[in-house]
Amino acid sequence: MDLRTLIGTIEIPDLKKFLPELILLGLAFLLFTLDLILKKRDKRLVLPLVSYLGYFAVLLSLLIPWRYSGDTFYGNFTNDPLAVTIKIFAVLITLAILPLVNNYYSSKKSFYGELFYILAFTLLGVFILSSSYNLIILYVSLELVSVGFYILTALLKGSTESKEGAFKYLILGGLSIALASYGAAFMYIYAGSIDLREILTYHDKDIHYLILGLVFFLIGLAVKIGAVPFHYWLPDAYQGAPTPITALMASVGKLAFFIPIVRVVPLVEGKFVLVWTITVGLIAALTMLYGNFVALVQRNVKRLLAYSSIAHSGYILAATAVSKVIGMEAVIYFLVAYAIMSAGSFLILSLLERNPEWQNRLEEFAGLRLNMPYVAFAFFIYLVALLGIPPTVGFVGKALVFMALSFDKLWWLAFIMILSTAISTGYYIRLVVLIYMQEREKDMRVESVNLEEKFSLTILVVASVLLGALPSLIWFLIKASAENLFTG
């Protein structure tokens, strides 16, 4: 074969399908360079501004019509409706979190220019993770996201809690990556491929390596999403991290780490369906019950919301036990819904923590309506959404999961989900009672909330209600994502 013929057989990657990632990569290196050359007083203004402009450019590139969808880089990068949906909401939530970052770090007398480019690299990992079936690319992107979160968790000057949380996250996160890597190795031995689509559709009589690989792979991801009994890092990491970073981990992190599981579910065929359903269903049941029971006895609200996050991982996992389109619709909608609710609830805490006396103790929330009426109202909306009261996104998410479980006749899991939701009423309603039905013990006011911060909170409040009252606004994205997983 001559050189001209060889060149003719090489497929040139379609970079239009990789445009958001290219912009994000360029943004990350630009922020890195600016952090090196700017003086400290200029970084506080320039780095957030460049971040805003960069993320808006990424968002615009994602909204280009879907004629750019499909595979590229020799089938290793999949720009399908699911990937587009996850990327859009990941960027939107990051944009909602950014306005609260500067004031939070200023109040803690702790500013790091590194935060902005590490955040951009982490988001790049989320993008690539949501667009691949390739085991090597999944490994690299999981590491990119995880390393970003390890550093961001520890990025708070003078806080031993943040360092302790980051250390626990690092140790168990490293373990999860190792387990997932063992799983990938066993799956490669089974099928001789590193593409999940080929591995899970390959037929061989000896399936022991495949079963072993799937078990290790699932356990590795279960650590990342905080499923019981692999959850031990999560409460300490969430409590110790700077609270805007906790908001990012609970929302964008949850979106990212669930995606490999979502992509595996439609590929589970034949005899694997029953094994998958029982295994995932049991983990989901344990996660829902444990998260809600332990949240009941928490006196620190940030830690309470961390255990609530564990419980919500259980709700989402329950829907992945249904390997049908209706199950995937429930999973994707609930992922988006929880990202919005959790980001808003942790951002409220980040505002309150700007008061140096604020410790996130339950009793401090008594009479919050009198000190900060708007903040109290926004927190109320996020709490009722997390509980699942109509017409919020939380209600629609839990209703969709219940419908999916009923459709697949998983009544035992549906009953445990209802029981878990009833248990969670105890701690959500207790907070609402403290805020609206008790008098304040002392004035725990924080400095005035600026317009950008109010806008972020308002957007998340409106989304929590509007996308619950009118889920059709995003249903075309959810439906296209779920159907494409089975037919695309």
C-alpha cells in the first residue's frame, strides 16, 4: 500500500463535534496563564470574568443544532443527546455557582487563583466522561474529575476539616479507580475490546470474566456516587469542603459519576437483566434507607444534606434497576432535578457561612425568616423539592422513578422508596419548622447578598418549581437521551 492510499484510509476526526471540549480546554489553559502573570489584586476581578465569558461560549457551542451529533475520533467520542443534556446542565449549574465563590472565599480570607483553572479542567473531565464508551477514556476522564475534586475540597486556608475530607476522598477515590480498572481489565479479557458496546454485546459461553469485570466496575462507580456501603468518604468530604465546592460535587459531580452506569444499563441483556436488577436494587434500597435514617440524627445541616445526597443516590440507582426506556427517562430527569436542588441548598449554606459565627447548627436556623426573608424562602423551596412535594422537580423525579419501578413490577423496591421518602420528612420538615415557626434566639445576619448572588438563587428556585410544574420544557431532551441509548 503506497503512502497516498494509506493517508486516504485515515479518518479525520470531526472537530465540530468536539467544539465545546476544545473551548473548555482553551479556557482552562488561559485561566492557568492568567493566574501565573496577574497580580493578586487583579486575579479577583479578571479570573471570574474570563470564567463567565468562557462558560457562556461553551454553552453557546452546546446549543448548536444537533447536526453535530454522532461519533468521532474513530467511535471513541459519542456526542449523543445524553451527552449534550448532561453538558448543558453541568455548565448552567457551574454558572449559577460561580457568583457565590468570590464572596465566600473573601469572607474566609482565603483566595486561590488556582480554583478557576482547576474548575475548568474538572468540567472538561465531566464533558469527556459523559461522551464515551471507551474504558481507557472513561478511566482518564474519571481521574480528571476526581483529581479536580480532591484539590478543590482541600482549597480552604486554615481549615483542617477540608484537608481531612480531601484526604478521605483521595484514599477512597483512589480505591474506586483501582477497582474500576480491575473491572475494565477483566472485561477486556472476556471480549478483547475496550468499548463497552462491544463488550456487553459479545457472546461467549464463558462469562465469568464478564461478570467479575462488571462487579468491579460497578463497585468502583458506587464509591464515586456515594452508594452504601461505599459511602464513608462522602459526609466528611462534603462537610469539610468549601461550601460552593460542595454544591459543585453534589450537583455536577453526581451528574458525571452516574453517566457510565446509565450507559451500561441499556446494554444489559438476557440473563444479566435479573442479576443486574437484584444487585442494583439491593444497593439502592440500602442507600435510600441508610442515608435517610442517619440524616434524621444530624445536628449539622451541611452534614444532614450530605446524608440526604446519599439517599438521593439510592433513588436514582433504583431507577437504573429498570433496564427499559422508562427507567432511563426517570434516571436522567432525576439527575438533572437533583443537581438543581442540591446546588441551591448548599449555596444557601455558603451564604450563611459568611457570618464568622455561623456553624450550620440546626438551632441557628430558628427564625431565619426574620433575619434574611429571601434566603429563608429560597431554602424552603429547595427543601420541599428535595422532599418531593408537588409541583417541584423533586416530586416529578420521584414520581417517574416510582412509575418505572411499577412498570417493571419491582414493588418491593417501590415500597422501600416510599418508606425512605416518609423517613426523610422528619428532617426536612424539622428545618422548615425552625425557619418559619420558631423565633430567633440571636441575630445571625450576614452581609448583604449582592445582585448576582440573588440572581443565581432565583434561577435555581424558578427551575426547581417551573421544571416540576412544566416538565415538558426539558422533556424533549430527556426523551431523546433515553430513547437514543436503546436505539442509537
